[in-house]
Amino acid sequence: MTKERLVVIGNGMAGCRAVEEVLKRDPARYDVTIFGAEPRVNYNRIMLSPVLAGEKTFDDIVINDEAWYRDNAITLHAGRAIKAVDIEGRKVIAEGGLEVGYDKLILATGSDPFRLPLPGSDLQGVVTFRDLDDVEAMVEASGKPNARAVVIGGGLLGLEAAYGLARRGMAATVVHLMDVLMERQLDESAGYLLREALAERGVETVLGAHSEEIVGRDGKVAGLKLKDGRVLPCDLLVMAVGIRPNAALAKAAGLQVNRGVIVDDAMRASDPAVFAVGECVEHRGNCYGLVAPIWDMCRVLAEALTDGEGAYAGSVLSTRLKVSGVDVFSAGKFAGGEGCEDIVFRDAARGVYKRVVIEGGKVAGAVLFGDAADGGWYFDLMRAGTDVAEIRETLIFGQAITEGLSGLDPSAAVAAMLDTQEICGCNGVCKGAITGAITTQGLTTLDDVRAVTKASASCGSCTPLVEQVIRLTLGDGFKAQAGPKPMCKCTHHPHGDVRKAIVEFELKSMPAVFQAMEWTTPDGCASCRPALNYYLLCAWPGEYVDDSQSRFINERVHANIQKDGTYSVVPRMWGGMTSPAELRAIADVADKYAIPAVKVTGGQRIDLLGVRKDDLPAVWADLNAAGMVSGHAYAKGLRTVKTCVGSDWCRFGTQDSTGLGIKLEKFMWGSWAPAKVKLAVSGCPRNCAESTCKDIGVICVDSGYEIHVGGAAGLHIQGTQLLTKVPTENEAIAVIAAVMQMYREGGWYLERIYKWMARVGLDTIRAATVDDLDSRATLYARFVVSQETAQIDPWAERATGGVAAGEFAPMATLPLEMAAK
Amino acid sequence: MTLQAHIDPHWRDVGAVTDIPERGARRVATAQGDVAVFRTGDGQVFALVDRCPHKRGPLSQGIVHGHGVTCPLHSWVIDLATGQPTGADAGKGCAPVVPVLVRDGRVLLAQPVMAD
Ligand SMILES: Cc1cc2nc3c(=O)[nH]c(=O)nc-3n(C[C@H](O)[C@H](O)[C@H](O)COP(=O)(O)OP(=O)(O)OC[C@H]3O[C@@H](n4cnc5c(N)ncnc54)[C@H](O)[C@@H]3O)c2cc1C
Ligand code: SF4
Ligand code: SF4
Ligand code: FES
């Protein structure tokens, strides 16, 4: 009996695996012929990355050597591409005219790397990353001394390419369009860690970068030009921006093709004798770019070719990055979604970030960085749809811990733990060490246990377990924890610790703080984000870029939101002084924009109430034109400096209180602070400017200036306390700026000066700003530095559309009502 | 293929996803009032009628965190997916959800309902 003829187009991962699967089921049935465009045997394409990095050789990654083809009587035409398929005549036509007939045909042509149609993309030295020839071209380019590479695309492929090139000694830069690396697999936190890890390995990353043109010299690539004008010089440019199913052959043959070759659940194409597998396939609208689905497809296809049964239902995907020493795993809805819940774990000491997403009591996705050992386990739970409600508490700690404790309620679970089982992963403390310390040293609180054993002293995520151990050991003797209050529910660290860490560990971005301080949420909350934004701004002036999305609306739009969603606008009036021209301009603005209310404020200035958000930029432009700037009436920062008329007019006046107030306001405006700061200067102890209920107040006397701090007149009423008395105006300004800076650096977010003072003590403030002249001078100097970047009128920036364009106008205007569920 | 040809007739293109700041929101003005369109830190897009269930605060002006927004007026936290207040305020009304879709980087809102 003559065998049926099976022809395979594509000697890649899918083509050969399909043949293996067929042979496994029925080795005698087919006469197999494989055509491959590449002039070599079948190899493991995904291992090209380690080959590029010099961690493996080509021989290491061959899957089927020549002997395999020989032993299985497979005819291999390597280096011979198929030019056409004759569906009617059931034959394939190869390069050079060879024709081979088939009874069954498998298309396994994979995909082609996508090339961006940039000017210069045909220059020599512009390559993609798909096959061994590409790897060889890259290795060759890396051989030149001081060679530089730019990789376009910060996905899996691009990063592995850049890492490989860096390992080969090239300076490698990845240019990525999005703000997060591998954004289709990673959330911002993991993307941040990955970026750091790559930097340590010599790979630079440029995010949010639009490529404009590849510049060349003598026909060779010389650099990549970005839309913002930057040019990144390079001798090699790798495009790793995606792949496209290679379906042209099938299309020309008249088979049904959309993005890929369309197949049914048996992997059959639109002709009954033709099948397709691998990346060239489109199944139920999906095209895949990873091998796991290919293995599933190959099994189903082999069944169909051997009269078996099976249907491909699509695949759930997981990804791992192959960069040595960087463990990254991602699967499913790693970034959550409607109705999802996050469990986040961070271990700063080990550089670990884990996020497991739960939906409807089941694992819906996970992203792991730094320790991806449990990736497979989460992926299995996800695919099996296992109900994880029972193991939710310990899920994030991984399979070993969870299964060790399964089926037990938390306290029974802890009771059942062996003395040798680890409770605190960070510090390697096992249960026995904790119970031992409690009984031998008579510890009764969590703090005691922390101090003695270090259990839960680092990341704190095992705190509940430690508490259980104490409770079990002591019974009713356990005292629940008081301790300093955490900043918010995203962390167990109090404000003070976080501020300290930002400076000590040089944390300069929000993801850096989240990781170092082990935040338990992916991106913070409305309570910690504004605080962190302020802390970072204060610690790294001129360096940290303000995150407007972490600001409360008033500070984001530089106006005060009112109950009807309109805004109020308060221009600065230095020291409460104004002029006919300013008043006229204000009146004109009020008329022009039909502003419904104009009111005099308690801070000696004028409030325009009821301005529509869309009108804000125009209102500001008009006020700017008359010389007025933002009064920061919305700011956690310097608000007003209230003054009396002082020696200029008042018969009791001892000093020029108005003049000093204006000087202070001009010097200090624009500075952000933990909470609002109000100043006042009165010309004599009659105190007409109410200096003694301000955050900082000055009372002029014949012999100089009394400086008072810590007053409040809001929810809480409190008189100031006298800080010091100084003889000159300049010294008054120096002390006040030093106090302001000390408060800026040490206050907790939303903590007014009076509360800060109660916490740190007036004496401490006096020592640092009055007695110790060096300390005063350095505080003053730091304030001056910070003011260099703070004194930019936010209204002018926005009125001209330079900053936050798009904040004020609606995104779109639709004529009719939207469908609301 | 042009973009329009992709889009079924029930959806209205209101702009690019990147027109919305990450962890932020934009307003879409309609004859019936504003719709708030949010973009979360993980790149998802949600839309709600721009009216807090508490005292009608404009949710588009709040701080976006996770899949929630904190109302700018009195800090209720509204779940972007359901429009429901969360935490202590759960169960006290809701901001109606507006169906939204992202296709090829564009944000599409459900088509206007014609008055009967
Ligand atoms: C560098 C790199 C790293 C990767 N890492 C991973 C990873 O970590 N994990 C993962 O799951 N996936 C990874 N992938 C993806 C994975 O390699 C692919 O999903 C897989 O190789 C696809 O298999 P395939 O058989 O469909 O295509 P291919 O393996 O590309 O095979 C197709 C073959 O068909 C040949 N061919 C095309 N047209 C013709 C024609 N007309 N005539 C004859 N022959 C033809 C091609 O030359 C090619 O050899 C990686 C890919 C690359 C390039
Ligand atoms: S505080 Fe003294 S100087 Fe100033 S207005 Fe009052 S009385 Fe005059
Ligand atoms: S006192 Fe109360 S009502 Fe009056 S402006 Fe201040 S916060 Fe609003
Ligand atoms: S109106 Fe939203 S919280 Fe009050």
C-alpha cells in the first residue's frame, strides 16, 4: 500500500512539532516532506536570545538534527522556499521549479518581523530579530570596538535583543513608544523594576519615545532621530516592533486569509486537504506569538491527521522574559480590570514585586518580578479556574506556604506550623524562634517581638502571621498593636519613615518609593499619592517631575473647585496691596466672563467665584496681562501674607510692616509645603494683621521684629508661640525662610505648622533656626534652591497652553445623550 | 482600511486613549451633561456619568487610583467599573456607567440614545 503524502511548508517550531506529533500517533501512515526557507535543520527559535547573548551556541539549540530526519525517512528541503501552492492540483512549487504533490498539506510558515516604514529603514545595519541570520548579523556588528546599538521596541523581543547585545559589549539603548516596558505583560511597578534591572546590565531605556527617522552615513545606519529632536547615535539598529503572520502564500493560493490563515477548531484551512499551525494561523480571530499555543495546536492537528479527535479552543498565555538574573512572569489579566481585586506583595530587600489578580474568587492573572518561581502555580490555578477563596490569605506567599497551610483557618494553620517553618521571609525567622523569644523574654507586643526577633520588621507582610503566633502563645496576654499610624492603607510605614527613606535611599520616583517601602497596592491611593508627590518634590527640587495626576484637583488646575463644579480664582495681591489698574482689570475679567460673584477674602485679596473650567486659561491670560499671578489660594504652600499699613500710615506703626510683608511674599510665593501656610506682619503689638493666629506671624516693635509660629484659626484655634526676636528685616526673613524649609522637610503631609510644632517641639525648631547659625544658613540655602524651580507662575504656563493642554477643554462634545446602563 | 470602517455604528469616537492622562480623566460634553472618561495606571479606560452619587461632584476632577476615583468634593471613592461608592459609602447610589470601548488606540463611547 502506498503511503499518503504529507508536505509541510516551514521547518520551524510548529512545522516540526506537528510532524513529531503525527509520528507519535501513527509512524507508518505518511511519507513526509518538509520545505524550509532557512538553510538549516529545525532549531529552537526562542533560544536565539541566549545565543545572541553568548550564553548558548547554535548546536545547543538544535531540536532535530539530521539524524532525526533520516531515521524517520523525512525528506528535508532546507534552504528551499515554496513559491506557490496549487490547491486544485494538490501540489507545492518550490524555488527552482521543484514540484511535489501532496495528499495533506501543513502550512507552518510562522510570521515575519514588522518593519517600521521610517525613512532610512533600508540602510545597511538595520536588522530585525527573527532567525539565525539576524543573530549572526548582530553578533558581527557587536564585534566592532565601541559599537553602539539602538533597539526600537521595548517588548520581550526587543529587550532580549538589547540584553544580548549588551552582553556582547555593545552600548545598547532601547527606545520604546509607551511609558512602561513590556506594557502588554507588565504593570507600571514591574516595568519600573525591569527598567532598573536592565540599567544594571548595561541596557539604557528611553520611554515615551517616538521614532522619526533613521539617519545614515554612506549608506550605513548612523543613528535614530526621535520626534523630540534627539538623535541616538548607533552602528546597529534593531527593529523589534512586532510580528505579522506570514500568510501571503496561502492568500495567493486562494485560501481564506484575514490577518493569518484562517483555520477551524481542527486546524483545517478553507480547503479540506490543507492545515495550518503556528504563528501563521488565525483561529477564532486570534493570532499567537508564543510557543505554548503552538504545542496545543500541533496536538490537535496531529489528531486530525490520524483520524483522531480533538478540537483547539484557543490558549491562555503566560510570558517569561529570558534575561539572565531577571525573573519576570506575566499571565492573564495581570493588570486587573472590572470587578478584579489585587493582592500585592513587595520585598524591597530582595527586589521582589508580586501582584496576583483575583476575579470572582479565582486567579485571573499575575505579574511577578524578581521571584517568578510560583508563576507556573498561579498559571495552573488560573487555567483550572480553581476557587481560591480558602487560600486567599496566603496565596501571595506562593505554593509552598499555601499548601503547607491548606484547609486550615488562619489561626489553626499557624498552630499547625512546625517550629522550623519560616514565618518572616525577609529576615528568615521561623516560628520556633518567635515562640521561643516570647516565652523566654516575656514579650507581649508585636513591637517587642519585632525588636527582638526581627520578624515582620522589614516588609511587614507577615505581620498577621506574627500576630497569630503571639496570640497563640500568649492567649489573652497579647496586647494589640498601637505604634505609629501608617500613612494610609497602602502601606504599614508611617509618614516619617517614608520621608526618611526618600532622602536616605535616594528614592526619586513614585514607583521607587512603592518598591522600597513595599506598598501593597499597585499605584497608591488618593491619600498617599499627593503626599508622596510632595515629599519627592521637596527632597529633589528641580529633579523630580511633579505628577499632576497625584494632586488634588485644586492644585492640578490651580483654582478652587466649588460645590457646583465651577472654580474660584484668586490673583495674588502682594502684602494685600492693590491698585486702581489691578482692580479695573479684575472688574473687566468679571464682566467679560460673566463671573457671578466677586468677594473680598480674609487674606486681603479678591476672589472671583463661579468661573467655568473651560474659561480658566482665558481668565488667567487676562489677569496675567494686567501683571497679576496666581495667588495659590488652593495650594498646600504659601498662601497670603497679610499686613497692616504700619509705619507708612499708622500713627502707632513702628516698622514698615507692609514692606516686609511684600518682601516675604515675593520671596516665598510658589513654595509647596505639607499644608497651607499663612503669614502676617503687624506694625505694632496692636496686631491688626492678626499675626498671632497665623502659621508664622511677625510683630514689629521699636527694637526689631518678633517672630511667632504655630498659630491656627480654623477648625482648631490656637495662638502662636514666640520663636525669637531679631533686630533687622533681613534677619527676620532669614529666620522665617529657615522655619519654612524645616517644616517643608519635616512636616507630614496635611500637618499644619502648629501640629508639626507640637510634634517636634518649639525648642527643636528654635535650636535649628535661631541658635545654630550654620543650621539656619543651610536651611535658608536649601529653600533658595527649591525656590529656583518653584517660582513659575502656574497660570501663565497654562494660559499659553504650554502646560496641561487638554486639562481644561472637554475631550469631545457630543450632541446627544450617551447610553447609560 | 480606514478607521471609520472598523467602527460599528453604535459607537462614537471621542478621541485617542492618549488624550487622557494616565491615572487621570477627561470630560466629554453631551447635551445631557458631562461624561467622565478615565484612564487608569494599568492603561484601562472607563466611563461614568460625571456626577458623584453623593452631591453631584464632578468625578472627572478626582484622583484616579487603582480602578477607583476619589471625588474632589468630599472624597467618596467610586469604583470605576460599577459607578458604585466603595468602603463606608457603599450602597449609597451610583454614577451611571457609560459603555466604553477601546479600539486601535481610540476611545469609543456608546452611541447616543435617541429620545423615543
Ligand atoms: C528571539 C526570539 C525569542 C523568542 N522567545 C520566545 C519565548 O521566550 N517564549 C515563547 O513562547 N516564544 C518566543 N518566541 C516566539 C516563538 O519563537 C515563535 O512563536 C515560534 O517560533 C513560532 O513557530 P512557527 O513554527 O509558527 O514559526 P517559525 O518558528 O518562525 O517557523 C516558520 C518557518 O517557516 C519558514 N518559512 C516561511 N515561509 C516559507 C516558505 N514559503 N517556504 C518554506 N519555508 C518557509 C521560515 O523560514 C521559518 O523557518 C521568540 C521568538 C524569537 C524570534
Ligand atoms: S498693628 Fe499697629 S501699626 Fe499696624 S495698623 Fe495696627 S496699630 Fe497700626
Ligand atoms: S467655612 Fe466652611 S463653608 Fe465656609 S468656605 Fe470654609 S469650608 Fe466652606
Ligand atoms: S459629591 Fe462626591 S463625595 Fe460629595
